[in-house]
Amino acid sequence: MSEPNPRSKSRANKLRVGVLASGRGSNLQAVLDAIEAGILDAQVAVVLCNKKDAQALERARRHGLPDAFLDPKPFAGQADSREAYDRAVLDVLRKHDVELVALAGYMRIVTPVLISAYPYRIMNIHPSLLPSFPGLEVQRKALEWGVKISGCTVHFVTEGVDEGPIIIQATVPVLEGDSADTLAARILAEEHRIYPRAIQLYAEGRLLVDGRRVRIVGD
Ligand code: GRF
């Protein structure tokens, strides 16, 4: 069994979260709103995007937060382009003393460069009940399968895509007449609730990784 996350030993300062995003940034916004509402005791140390026009960057600026656009293009020619990109990401995260990385609609696969630098310190939010429907377009796939219940998952990031230990899940019903968009909207509301909650549990040092399972200490 692994140690409780390192927060349990150093709780004097607010947890410094680095958010990686590629688009709309509504989960980033949920984190910022939870911080402002006093239900998440953390600070967003930096918002890093791989897309220049990501709305997440605007949200960061509106909140006066450090933001960074890191263009993948200059790395594209290199043999280890994904790893080289992640080394640059790591530089940004370290420069801002990031303790926990939160992927929030980040449309890149993170490499072992990041994962080994932040073991069990990278979270992701995914709009399905993992291990069902990993990957993309998952609300459409859920409807096609005819599932009656869907939801979202916050998990730690390990090398397999959408495979890491599950921290929290929330369910929503799939309704007659749902489209991928209406289902996605219902799931998104739950994402906005559980992502800040998962980060708060981390901040409190209450997440204990035990193989595939994450125990929530004190629950
Ligand atoms: C969310 O549905 C999240 O679960 C998935 O990508 C979407 C990002 O939305 N990984 P946003 O950028 O946070 O609004």
C-alpha cells in the first residue's frame, strides 16, 4: 500500500494546482468557483494550454492567474516529440511550484515524463463511468450501447489512457430522447461537482492509493 498523498505531511500552505486544458475550460471554472466559494482549499498556480485560442486561457486571465500557451508545433519534428513537449510542460509546472496536476479537457496523452515526475499527483476528469467508454465521443458511444446510467469519473493518471485508479464517480440517468449533447450536459453538471471535491480530498491528504483502489481516508 502506498503512503497517503504527500499533503498529509505539509498542509501549511494551500495546495498548488496546475490545470492543463485544451478548450472550453468549464471544469477549470468549476475549480475556480469552488475555491472562491471556500469549498476548495487550494490555489490554481498556473493554467497551461496546448491551444492558443482555448477559452480556458481567457478564464485564467479573467481570474488574474498565471497562464501559459505551450505550442506543440515546434516539438513536432523531434523523434520524441510528445516527451519533449512534456519536458517543456514540466518546466512550466515546476516554475510555478505545482504540487497537483489537474487535467481538465486536456486533449493530449501525457507521457511517462510527466507521470513519473508527478506519480499519483495527476488527476483527470472523464465523462463516463470508467472503465466503460474510455477515449473520445463517449456520450455518443454510451447512447449507442443503450446504457441506462452514465456519469463521470475522476481518476489518477497512469500510463494507460483513462485507466488509472478511480477517485470518485457520479452517476446520471440516460433519458429517453437524449442526444449526445443533452447527456453530455447532464454529465458535465456532475463533473463540476466532483472534480473540486476530488481535489479537496487530495488537499486534505485523504487519498490513499492501494493498487487499483483509492481509499478515501475518514469516509
Ligand atoms: C469534459 O467533459 C471532461 O470530462 C472531458 O473533456 C470535457 C472538457 O470540458 N475530459 P471543459 O473544457 O472542462 O469545459
